[in-house]
Amino acid sequence: MTMKTVALAATILAAATGAAHAEWPTDRPIEMIVAFAPGGGTDIMLRTLAPFLEEELDTQFPVLNRPGASGEITYTALSQARPDGYTVSSLNTPGFLTMRIDRKLRFDPTEICPIARIVEDPGTFVVQAGSEFQSLADVVAYAKENPGAVSVATTGRGTDEHLAMIQLEQAAGVKLTAVPFAGANEAKTALLGGHVTMIGLNAGEYSTADHDAFRALAQFSEERSLLLPDLPTAGEQGFDVIMSSERGLAARCDVPEEIRAQLAAAVDTALASPEFQERARQQALPLAFKSGADWQADMPSRLERYTEIFKLIDAGQ
């Protein structure tokens, strides 16, 4: 191949790439992958957001749920998608960070970049409304007499519910049993069926749940959430448990910078919309916007904290 031919090929490729960028995002839908089952906090957040992104970008955002492995299935799918801006996914911490602590992953976390953090939602532990347990102290007292008998439904190893459980074990000197599920709805069904003792839900998820069927024992924030002003924190009950779920949107890092910037701008515009804010209020979404760059800058310190919590597992806590 002559130098002239190589140069011509490069010119054609550059023109084609530029044309593809110019057509984005209106020539086909942008797939939005959710790492958890339908009906949970992450799913509700992105389904609430999708119509506003569609209006802003003049395209469709079909939502595809791919639950499992604390989010690894979704992150793997995102990492295998073409870096053309037509695939985005949910991004959840702590799961996105903790999964790299204790297992070999099928994707490279450094290849996934946050577009924006949308929600930060403190955790809670929830029992059946008719449960004998009225507080965390009741659960702890029973667990001390019956090691391992208290089962806690989570959405996977390393998720906020799981880390909250580990912290409670450490703070109270008890042994609990984690039972993973694909999403919050499955966990609620298991609790109502008597298959687990209690479940981890976020404040937003619990605030919209049937309070005739479920009762929260504590929330895992430093101060009471505005969503649950009457629910005591774990700290108020004498247990040092602080944990929340951060939820947002992500894309491959090698998606062209101008496309990621457009996605971020569309999220900014949507979140500023009074109509979106009202929808978020109706869905009990505790909005806590952070730019992708700022959220990513926070992650090393969060990973350090989660790693310390994981060490408690190895210590037999």
C-alpha cells in the first residue's frame, strides 16, 4: 500500500468517524443498562430520568435490566459495548468499588467513567411489620443468643446493605447471615414469605413501601434523612453503622469526550427541571447531584473505607 493510499484511507476513516459523531444521538436509541432488577431504587431512578434525557437529546433511552453479581454483569456488558455513546449504564457505589477488592473481574473498572451522580440514599434495615424485633438492640440480643440465625437479604456481596451488615456485626459483636438477591423487590418478597429475618432497603425504597407490611428499625446515616425524619439512626441506638447507596450514570471512558460532555449536560438540564424534581419527589429519590469528575475524585477514599470494612470479613466478623 502506497503512502498516498494510506493517507486517503486515514482521511476517509476520519470523515466517517466525524460523521458518526455528528449524527449522535438522533440516528438510533441509546441503551440504558440497569444493574439491578426492576422496581428497586436504581431502576426507578433511571426510568424516571430517561424521558427527560429523551426530550433533551431527541432520541430514545430504552431501559434494559441486567441484574446479578452486585452489578458486575452490567459493567461487563458496558465494557464490551462499542465506545460510540449508544450504551450507558447505571453506576452504583459501594458495589462498583467493592467488587474489585476480593475477586477477579470480567471488566476493567478503569475503563468505566461516571457521567454524574444523581442520588445518595442512606440504608435501612427492615423487618415485617409484625416482627418481634422493635429495634436494632432487639436484633442484636437475639443474634447473640443465636449466632448466624438472623438472615439479612442484600442485593449482593459488597453492596451497601452487605457492608452495613458487616458494620453491625462489628459494632455489636454478633454473627449475621447474608442472603443475596437480584433486587429490592425480590428481597421484599422473601421477607414477606418469612425466608429471611430482615432486609436492607434504602430510605427512598422504604419510604414508598407498604408500611402495613414492613417496618424499618434504623437508618444508616449520620443524621436522619428528610425522607424518614421519625426513624432513628443506628448511631442514636448505640451502633456505629454509616452506609449509603450512591447511584448515577456511566459510560465507557473511551467514548468521545464531546459525547460524554453532551450526556452530562443533558443530565444537568434534566435534574434542574422542576418537572423532574417533582417526579423525583413523588418517587422518593433523594437527589444529590455530583459531576462525573467530582464523583470519580471521591472514589479512592471511598474504596479505602470499604476495604477496611471488608477486612472485618477476613477477621471473622
